[in-house]
Amino acid sequence: MSSVWPTAREQLKVTTTNICLNELRRHRQNNHEYALEGTREYRLHHGSDRILEAVDADGPALSSVTVVPAPHGEDAGEKSIAQELESNATAYRYVVLNDAAARDTVREVAEKQGHSYAVVPPTHLFYVLYDNDLIEKPDLCHACEEMMKGEGWDSAGAIHEMWRTIPLDCSGYVDDRFLP
């Protein structure tokens, strides 16, 4: 749910797991299409719908892999990503996880096993677009703020995590409440 979504969809090659896709399908199904814009229910439905549409499209940018055996439970998505990394770690440059604890766990495994992928928060994808001259600095800064506002990531810890891997100063572009 960002103004740079069209660029991200067109330019980034993102792979997710069948388990994460099932979670997105549940979000789309369990949250009403006509929820009030700006609400969590609206974001869950429409954000999930955007990703599922992109995965179903013919382009190579968003794809999924099947993880077997399928993990279950509250952290099934994160577990499925960890399983995929155990089998195919060299295929990935970045591992993007929303959950800070999951990022820390995957980062520890990567370090212990000597893998070269970076474990980053979702806002880092905007930095990848910027670093490849696909968006300008103000676009990156605004996109990060949009994501944090939209997801309700307004605690000091969440804000710090979302900026941790972005080596730019976005003051002057972003409301101070959303800066580390």
C-alpha cells in the first residue's frame, strides 16, 4: 500500500511461499472489500489483493515457491520462509520479513551458516528501488512513511527497525514522528 507500488511491482523480483500466499488469501477473504479506507481491515483486504494479483499475473516479478511439509500455526509464514532458505539460501539476496523477532532469528541462522542474504524490513525494498535509480530520495522517504502510517508502525521500536537498513536522512521529507 504505497505510492511506489507500480514501480515495485514492475522492477522487483520477489518470491514468497505458498504458505504466505494462503495467509494473504485469508486476509482478503476475512476482511471486507468495502471497509473504510485507512482502516486495518481495508489495508489487509486491498494490500493482500494487490500482491495476489501480481503473483497471478504473467510477469516474472512476483512468484511463489511451494514449501513441503507445510508448517502450521501463528508463525507458519515465517517458518515457511525459513524452510525455503534452508533449501535454497543462495538463490536470495534479501529476505524481507515484517516481524522483527523473525528477522532476528533468520539473521542469526544466516550468520551461523555463512549465508550472504541480508535480512531486512519491508521498507528496505524502497531503498532497493532508490539504490537502482528507479525512484528518487523523496519518493523513498514518502513511501517509507506511507507504509509505517498505513501499517500502524508508530512505536519508537518499529520506526527504528523500519529505518535500520536505509542509510539516508529523510528528515525534511518525513514527519518527525516517523523518523528514528
